[in-house]
Amino acid sequence: MQILLNGERFATDASNLDELCATLGFTDAKVATAVNGSFVASAKRSVTPLAEADEVEIVAPRQGG
């Protein structure tokens, strides 16, 4: 399926947000996630399904000043 990942078209076979994060190498990383503009807590990623044309944001914290 095609989704928008951080504003870019992205093809994925992931059925939920947790699978998408794992595919992208964020399994153990501390990241913030949102689907279609709604924040998704890490504990809810495995039960957050993905659908065609969903808009997904994955943001890693940055350090520095």
C-alpha cells in the first residue's frame, strides 16, 4: 500500500504502525508517532492499523541547542 511518511510517498506492507516502525529500524528507538494528525503512544502502535493513503509522521528527538 502507499502511505505518506513524513510528507513523502512510501510503499509498505506493514499492517500497523508498530510493524512500520520496525521496518524502518525504530524498534528500540524513542520516537514520536502520529497517524492522520493524531498522536499515537508507543503502547498503542501495535493496535493502530494502517490504510492506503494514511499520513504517518515519525519524529526522533534531537539534542543540541
